[in-house]
Amino acid sequence: MLGQASVPLVGIVDTAVIGRTGDATALAGVALGATIITLVFWTFGFLRMGMTGLTAQAQGSGDRAEVEALLLRALAIGLGLGFILLAASWPIREAALAVMSGTPPVDAEASGYMQGRFIGAPAALAVYAINGWLLGLGRTREALALQIAMNLANIGLDVWFVWGMGLSAFGVGLGTACAELIALALGLLIVARVAGAGVLAIVSRTPRRLLTDRARLTKLFAVNRDIMIRTVALLILFTWFANSGARLGAATLAANHVLLQFVSFAAFILDAFAFTAEERVGSAYGRGDRDRFLRAIRLTGEFSLLSGAALAVCFLLLGGPLIDFLTTDAQVRDTARAFLPYAALIPLIGMPSYMMDGVFIGTTRGRALRNAGVAATAIYIGIDLLLRPYDNTGVWIAMTASYLLRAGGLALYFPGLLKDIRQSEAKTPV
């Protein structure tokens, strides 16, 4: 949970460093640019999510060779995709900004932020793979160390580039990219410590036939394809949310971005329990142990519910001062305070969606994740369009409803998952 709590600090630091300058346009630009970067980078979030479930299952079945092969495959895919994104960064930036509702000054700041962030694309995607592998092995301390190192680097570099060198939104993006490069270097050292050998040594001792095994590659791409579609659907949802705020002006866009830092912080805290569920559920699924499977869901679910309620109360009580810390613009502050109750409600009502994500990712049920994610996004967009006469109130009502839609969609698939666990248990030798 400590590791996950440190993840959204990247976005919080980016917001605070710009927000404290008092420039609402620059803050809105970072908000818009961060939304687009999240959409682009997390399109490949399967490198984290798919890796966790597959690694946990391989570990649970005692297949150490496959555990190491999964890491090599994911690193190769992550680095390759990252360099492709870096090479295509200019047309991606221009195309994304063309379809968003930002003003020219906001677009200029957003473009600078994205220019800086794309420099770190290969490192960012490779770190996704390393994090997924570590979480799949249950090595949460190592994942915590990696995340804290990246956040500390990000804080120092953001302050230096923005307040020291005056690079504005570009400096925020560049600072985060450099922090991701530092995290990759540290991540490779952690891999060597966990595996007992560096990546090059793992490559030399892993049979080529295992890396290119058709059945294993087919499973990898099938799971990752469905998770990728699901991730894109949810990223479209959040991009739609940001664009709805941009449609209402720079102050509303900036205020919604400030409130999203609360939502992001809660999401990563609750995802800590979901990640634990991924590893425990995936391991139990690999063993065909139904009792262990249900116990993992119950325990992580109880902690998640209590944490969601605690976060909601904390946001209501402390949200005002935190908003004032993140931005000095009076209009942005007033707008953010007005809609704080919606952001505070999300940890409580969103808790089931995070938990169900963890269960289905851990069991690599990509099709269920894909279908639920696509359906939730489509219905959310319909709700948002219907509520547009209510301006930002409608925007936030639609967003809160989206979490219930995500959890409800996955709940429909849960009975079938339990049935498969019973069948797997029946086939397991006594």
C-alpha cells in the first residue's frame, strides 16, 4: 500500500509545481497533456497488468523458467513499443490536441509537457513490465523501492526544471521522463537481485524455444490484447472526462485536474489491495485451490472497503487545504472546492471496481475485462451527453456512475469464474 500511495505523487508533484506558479493556463495545459500521455502510455498497461497475472500463475505452478521468460518477453515488448512512441511523438501530439477542446494557449502548454514526457516512453513501458513482474512474484518491497526512487527523482527534477530553469510545462514533462529513466536503471538492478542474475545472464540461460513457444506466446498476446482493449476503453473514459472539463473553460479543466489528484491517490491506494488480490488469486488459480482463492478475495475486499471509507472521510475533511496547496488561482480553488464531494465519494463507491479488476486480472480473464470495460465506457459517454445541460455537475455525476458500471459488468462474469475454479480443483491430483 505504501508503494501504491507513492505512485500518484508523480501527478501530484507535477500539478503542485505548476499550480504554485499561479498560472492557470499552464496548469490546464499540464492537465490536458497528462490526460493524453496517460491515454497513450497506458494503452500498453497490459505490460503491467497482464504480467502480474501470468507471472503469479507461473510462480504458483512452480514453473520458474516461464517466470523468467515472461520478464524477457515483456521487457522486449515494452522497450520496442516505447521507441516506436518516441519516434511517432510529434504526429501523436498534433492529432491528440486536434480532437481535444483546449484553447490555443492551453494546447501550447500541453504540447510542451507531452514533448518532455515522450522522451521517457521506452523507460516508462519497460518499468511497467518490471513492476508487473515484481508484483506477480509478491515482491512488494522491491516494487515500493522502485516507485519511491522514481518519485524522489521526479520531485527534485520538476522543481529544478520549472522553478530553477523556468521551463514551465515542458520542464514538468522532462523531469518525469528523466525520473522514469532513473527508475529503469534501478529496476534492472532489482531484477538482478531478485532473479540472482542480470537480464543478460537470464537471456543466456533461457532456452530460445521457451521464449518463442507458440502456445505460450498465443496466450500472452490473447490476454494482453483483451486487457489492452479494456485499458483503451477506460482511458477513453477519462479522456472524455477531461475533454468535458476543457469544454467548460480553462479554470474548470484545471479544477477537475486538481480533483483528479484526489481520485488518483485513492485509486492507487485501493489498487494496492487489488494488486495483492492479483498475486494471491493468480497463485490460487494456478494451484486450483478454491478455498485459498475465496479467502484472498474476502481479506483484500475487507481491507479495501475500510480504506475506501477512510479515504472518503479524509478527503472531505482535508480536501480544502490540499486544494489550496496544489493551486494558488482563486477561480480554480473555488471550482475545485465546489465539486470536492464528488471526488470524495469515488473511493467508497469505486472500491468494488478496483477489487473486481484485481480478481479478473489475477486470473487473466481478459475477455471479461474487455467486455465490461467497453460497455462501461459506452454507457458512461451516454450518461455524460444526457447530463450536459447541468455543466460540471453532470460531468462528475457521470464519472461517479462509471465506477458502478465497471463493477457491475465484471460481477456478471464472477459465477462463471467460480465454476472454473471448481473444475480446476476437481482435476488437481490429491
